[in-house]
Amino acid sequence: MTDPIRVIIVDDEWLVRAALRVFLESADGFELVGEAENGADAVALVRSERPDVVLMDVQMPKMDGIEATRRMTQEFPGIKIVALTTFSTERVIVPMLSAGASGFLVKDTSPDRILDAARLAHEGGYVLSPRVAKELVASVQQSDARAPRDLTPAEVLSERELEVVSLLAQGMSNAEIGAALFLSEATVKSHLSRITAKWGVRDRIQVLIRAAQLGLVTLS
């Protein structure tokens, strides 16, 4: 039997913590091991409980989610942080991802998608909600106003790989991309692995950033 994914909830709003608690306790494969209402308490809780995944708010008293994420990922490189917040602007998305978060969702995300994000993060994946993906693309394009450079022959994507990148920019998960393209989830993962190898990047978020820099995705 597979061990449950050990999760900590970090949010300064009691109602949000209560809702997430209900989702986690009613879902198979998860174990809630603690809650914190600010980043400082969350760091201490991670040290004592050693969770697999942290669902992390961004704006909190005492220590925000960005600094808490930075400290957690530096001290415990294997931990996975999924940002879950009301704010999806460039000024919090980029610092949060740079601090080491494995995903970024807004709080109106469905419970099933939040749980899927926690599972995916635990497995080493990355997830962005559609709104966050759009904000990230916009941020990259605004900060790098240069004309997109030409791809080298080794970097050129196939037609199918371009379709995968386009759907990735819409914030779709691997399963959703597979459904849209009539592919298995494993095939989508294979396409993403080839893209990361061609571009020399480490994960799907870096694929999205590189695609925006290269002018291969646009805002709709």
C-alpha cells in the first residue's frame, strides 16, 4: 500500500484552512499533518513534521509565503510547495516560483484540481492555474521586449510539440492536454520531456517561460 502524501496547510484565513482541511481529510491518499497561519510558524512546523507537500498562501503576517517557501526549499530540497492564493499578479507569481514553488493556483480553483496539483507536485511535476499561466506569459513578454530570436535546428519543435506548448500556456495539466489532443497522459509527458531536452530547461514552467521568450505563445 502506498504511503499517504503528508500535507501541511498554511493560510492566515481560518475559513480557507477549514475548507482545505475538509478536502484533504475526505480524499484518498492524503494525510493532513498540520496547519499554520503565517510563514514563520509554517517553517517551524515543516521542521517538526517533515511533510511531503505544503499548500501555501502568499500574503500573510510575520513572514509571507515567498520567504517561507525560500527557507523551506533551501533547508529541505525535497519538499514541494504549491502556492494557493487570491493574488495572481506578476509581482507575486515570479518571486514565488523563483523561491522554489512547484505550482501556483488561485483560490477559486476546484477542490479536485487542488488535490491533483498536490499529487503532481509530490511526483515531481509542476502546475499553474490558467489565470496564472496567462500572467506569467505576460510578465515574461513585458520584461523581455526584444524581438524573439531564431531557433537553432536542435531547438525547433515538432507540430505536436507546439500544440502541447500552446495548451500548456492555457494552464492545462498533462491529463487535460492529453484529452484535448486525444493522447495518453504518458505521451504528453514524453512530449514535454523531449521539449525540456531540446531547450535545456528543467520543468514545464521553464518550458512556458522559454516559449514566451521565443514568441511561440501569445495571450488570447
